[in-house]
Amino acid sequence: MAEVCTLDWHINPFRADRFLDLWEPSAAKAPAFGAKSWSLIRSQDDPLAFRQTMVWESRADFERYWYSDEIAQARAAIIDLYDIPLLPAWHTLVAAE
């Protein structure tokens, strides 16, 4: 059964556009590590709030993605742009189209 991982990014003021420019290419790499889909959305009510969603068959694939050298370097490059800690939240996909 597919598992959904969400990451709620809260960006520091005046850094949202820079975050998006730097992180979107890394978010888009999730399928190369086995993600079935991914998205990066921005709140209309709070433009500093982003949610990254990825659907995985295996949490191990997420771990390969998240701790890969490429993604670890990308996270290091944006470490001053968002509030820490950043913790993945896991959900079970029960219905989708």
C-alpha cells in the first residue's frame, strides 16, 4: 500500500522566492528515487508556508532520497531559509484518482 509523506516547510520572511528557486529542483528529483508522485504547494493564506507531498511505495525509498548526497547538499544550501525542525509526517493513501 502506498504511503504519503508530507513536509511542511515554514519559510523565514523575505526568503520564500529564494527557497522555491533553490528547492523545487530537488523536490522534483523524488521520482528518480522511486516516488510515484510529488507536489510542492504554497498557501494562499500564508505565503511563507509550503507543503511538499510525495507518494512512496516504501519508506526506504524516501530515506534513499532524503539522505542522498544530492538532496542533503540541497538541504544544506537552504538551511537558513526555513524554520527548524523539519519533520516528515506519514500518511496511508486510502483513496485517490
